Amino acid sequence: MISVSNIHKSFKSNHVLQGIDFTARQGAITSILGPNGSGKTTLIKCVLGLNTLEKGEITINGQNIRKGWDYRRDIAYLPQMSRFPENLKIRELIHMIKDVRGQEGREEHLFELFDLKKHFDTSLSRLSGGTRQKVNIVLAFMFDAPLIILDEPTIGLDPVSMIRLKELILEEKARGKTILITTHILELVEELTDELIFILEGKIYFQGTLEEMEEKTGEHKLERSIAKILLKSEAAPEAALRLKIA
């Protein structure tokens, strides 16, 4: 479980996160949405300890992340952009990541799932963007971590790989994993999400289920609900803030 309490983060005069509070329940899929620049990736990096907090606290499974880095061993992370030495072959990359984590992985099943075996001895420099993303997905799911964080996981994926990723996420949820996703793909959210968090200008403008969002906005499509929140925020920010569910 992840508990985020009143966190703030700024970069010079840019106040990226301004009092974020939420809880990601164990065994549930929590999706974080928001326009570009709303603070989604900054929030994820705070949870990972890659950004230091100015105020507030984050606990993961009861452990305050300020008190040590060992909690990261229980996290599988798919960043929005991964960069590895271009001359590495996929086989070498897999071995390197296993050595760094000091754990054995379950990559064979994932390589079959995403049809990557034929690329096993191909260097990263020769892979397409979509194939690179499949490799990144393998790296994120190959260890049996109780917490999975996915930052824009669908980038570059073809329709078949998208379906397989959804199935993989649901399989991990069924195993009791806590899953945190940031994405712009609303279809993914509608199919998978238990709890939705919508961030705008560093603040949570909505938190709840898809059904609760529909009830609050009076809309029956996620894209229309989000559009209404954005329109309210432009016309009267305090009205949009009333959409937040305590």
C-alpha cells in the first residue's frame, strides 16, 4: 500500500506538487491522470525517492521512505523513458538488471508473451521504439515485486501488445499486487482502474472510482468527464476543486 500525505515539490519557482494526498490500496489498480505538466511523473519520482520532498511524507507498506532506500526492492518500475547503452544486446541487458537487483527473474514467459525471443541477441540500437517498450515491460514485470509502478506503459505498443499488457496487469492484480499507472490512454483506465486520481496544476481535482466521477460530472464517458473538469477549472478553479471526493 502507498500512502501519500500533503506532499509538496518545487523546482525553483515552479510549484509542481501542492499538497497531494492519496492512498493506493493493496491489490488495486490506481490510475493517475492529468494533462502534460500537471505533476504526474514528478509524483511518481517522489514515491520512488528520486525527488526529495519539501513537505509531507510518503509511506510504502508502513515504511516512511525518508528512513531508508530498501523499500525500493519491493517495487517494479517502468519509467516513461528508459535509457541503456545502445550497444547492449537484450540478453546482456536482462542479465545486467538481474545482477543489479540480485534476483532471478521470470523473463522467459514474458519474452514469449511479447514475441521477443527472436530479438534476444539484437542490440538495443537496432530495435524499433515499440520493441524497446516491450523490453522495458519485461524488465518491469520479470521480478515478483508487490508494488508495480507504470509511467505511460503503452507508448509505441501495437494493438496485440496492448491487449497482452492489459491481461498481464490484470494477472498481477489477481495475485494481490498494488499497481500504480500514469497514462493518457483513457481506454486503458476505463478497462482496468479501481481508483482514479486526476491531477491539475499540482493538485488533486478528483479522486474516486469511475462511477463516482460519472455521478459527480453527470457524464457517462471518461473523456467527457475530464473535459468537464478542465472547463470548470478554466472558468472557476474553486468549482473544480469541489469534485474531489474525501
